[in-house]
Amino acid sequence: MKSNRRSFLKATAAFGTVSLVGFPHIWSKNSSLAYAADGEIKVGVLFSLTGTTAIIEESLNKATIMAIEEINAAGGINGRKLVPVVEDPASDPATFAEKARKLVLSDKCVSVFGSYTSASRKAVLPVFEKQNNLYWYPTLYEGRECSKNVIYTGAVPNQQQDDFVPWLVEKFGKRWYLIGSNYIYPKEENNYCKKLLAELGAEVVAEEYVPLGHSEFSSVINKLKAEKPNVIFSTVVGDSVVALHRQYHAAGLDPETMPMASLTTSENEVAAMGGEAAAGHFTSAPYFMVWDSPENHKFVDAYKKRWGGDKVTHFVSEPSYFQIYLFKQAVEKLAGSDISPTAIREAVKGQELVAPQGKVRVEPENLHSWLWPKIGQCQADGQFKILKQSANWLEPSPYKAYPNQHCTAEGLKQS
């Protein structure tokens, strides 16, 4: 019995030590001191550097690291240096969850910046909700999520499709072919797209999904030739984007009569496939590299100087960059003893800054971001020509496809 008691006391003491740094929601004061210890603030950087989505995520890592370096070069945050802890989850959701646990529990990061696919975000979400830590997600996504532990800086469906779908129907026609990668993001985006198409009297002639990393699109190309849709609505991601465009181009299909309209094809994928394969196709996004603003010129010039003159910026690297500055603004409002994931979340609500795309704002109610929708057509040089832009920034409505559901500061509400 005495032996058991001694073991219990030892275990309790050990747990007490771990809890100071591993369970910030239990020991908020002491854990806050740990988060800002030695004049440093540790943050996790969790983007795939290998695997099928590395084609895009590697650039998100670069934009994140560049912003951190800029902040440190300017004196840090209230004199404290940001220390990035970089992990490679290798495009695998299970590995994302494993690395997230390490960053939160072992490395004691006060926030983690990461993910491209929704599959990876969903994989890490339980980690951040259980430990009450904070995840910063820079990617366009399908909405229908309401978490107090995620700051969303990418576009949701209404911010990409509300202008895009009607514009395409008017310009090209009402017969649409939907092709996407086989996971939650393309399916939810297509769900919203079909609602908009129904309102416009348009029809979906086919809806098809391919595995992540899929590279053989001959059967899809044959179906496109047979169906002759007016628009091919693509939510294919990663390496598959390159394969689809190249095979479309090789088949002699014509974007003037059957364009691909994408929510996921950026300058980064275009650089990989070549401008010739992408020319004539369309993308809707809040940001394009050619956007003319002082803030964007500074961003693009700095990115090329840091990572190479052949590198491109795009609509996911841009929020990967500006969300670090939102984090900075939130932490600047806090005393060192108050720095914690929960305090940062409260401090970032309503924060605004002029990003490369224009002024952005974190919506206090749902932790999503006000953004600037734009429609671009890819050119042979690999850049986009901006054809249409919103007159003002657009409010994020992550549950717009589900009008009886609303994400609020108190959580998801039904009406």
C-alpha cells in the first residue's frame, strides 16, 4: 500500500510538471509564462514538404517562414523572438495529427500554422480542441465548420463562388461537369455549386471524384469529349491538377468553348504544368500574384528575393503570410504573462490589416476572414489576367449552404 502511495505521489508530481506546459487550459498562468519563456515564442509550422500536396504546401511553408523572419528582423513581438518549429506531415492526415500532438504537447507551441487539405485540418482538429490550443488555417475550404480553436484566413464557398458561378453561366452556358478530388472539400464545394446552378436554371451533366494523387484522366477526357459540357468545374488538388490540365491540353480540348473553372488552380500549379497547359482557364480567388497594390508588390518582391526569382505567390501562400502578421497584432496586445492560445484567440477577434490582396479582417463571430473575391484567366506566361473583382470585401459565411445553421462566438446554432 505504501509502495502504491509513493508511486502515486511520484506520478502526480510528474503530471504536475507536464501539465504546466502540456495542458494550458488547466494551468493558464504558469503555461503562459512557459509560452513566452526566455524572450521567445514558439510556433508550429505544419505544412507538407513531401507527398502529393507538397507541390502547394511547400510554398505555404516558405511564406510562413518569410513572415516570421521579417517580424524577427524588425525586433520580434514586443521584443520577443518568434521561434518556428517546422514539421513535415508528408501529405498524410494521420501524420498531421501525430505532428500536431508533438508541436502542442512536446514543443509547447502557443499556435500552429498549417494544412492545405481539409482532410489534414480535420485530422488535427481534435488535438487543438482537446488541448485548447490554436490552429491557423490559410486555405480556401468548404466551410461548415465552427471551432473556437481555428483561425480561418482562406476563402469559404460564398467568397469564391457567389460571383464566379453566375459569371460563368452567363458567359459560357448551363451544362456543367463537376470533377474533384475525393475528400470533403470538393464534395462540399460542389454541393454549394449545385445550389447556385439550380437557382440559375443550370444542370450538372456529371459529377466525378478521383483519389488524391490521381494522375490518369483518360476516362475523364473521353467523357468530356462525349458530354461536351459548357464548363468543367474543377476542385482537383495537388499533383492531380497538373496531370488533368496537361491531358486536357494534349487531347486538343478548347478552353474557349469548354473551359476549366477552378477554385484550386493557382500560379503554383500553373508553374508546375506550364503556362501552355493552363492558358485560357479560369480561377476564382481573393488573391492573384499580378494584383496591383503597394502591399502586394512588397510581398512578391520579398518572396522572390528570399526564395528565388522563379518562385510565384498565390492565393494560399498569401494568407499563409498575412496570418502571421495577424498573430503578431494579437500577441502585441498581451502582456508576456498573458500569452496563451485562448488569450491570442480573443485578441485576434476583429483584427484588421492591409494584406497583399487588400484589407482583411477576422470576423469575431466565426473566426473566419473578410476577403476580396476576384476572377482570373490564366495566360500563357503562367500569370492570371484579373477579369472581375468585388467592389468591396466580402463577409465569410461558412454555413451559407446550410441556411438553418450559424457559426457564432458561442458555437454552432440552429434556426
